[in-house]
Amino acid sequence: MTAAFDSIVVVDWSAPDRRPTDAVRIGVAGQCEEAPGAFPTREAALDWLVGRLVAAHAAGRRALVGF
């Protein structure tokens, strides 16, 4: 049996609107070119996430993303 997804991504999006240090966290299990971690803003986290998902899609990999 093969896995349904190549990567599983979990995003802790519950950061407050103000900008505390490392407000948004992303964790990945499976294939990922670089280790994710903490991001200062939701925008920075989203930029990182979209870039990785576009690359994964182009390579034919599947990802499950949960917020």
C-alpha cells in the first residue's frame, strides 16, 4: 500500500494580530526541501507555504495541509 500523501503540513495559525516574535509555526512530516519553523507574521508563513506547495505540485507530490 502506498501513502496517500507525500507530506503532511500542520500550521498553527492562531497568532494574535500584533507581531510577537515567531507568531506562526509550521511543521512538516515527509518530503520538504528545507525545515520550516516559526514565522513572525501570517504573511511570511503563507509566502513560505505557497512556495513549497507550488514546488511540490510541480514535482508531482501530494500534500495534506491543516490549519
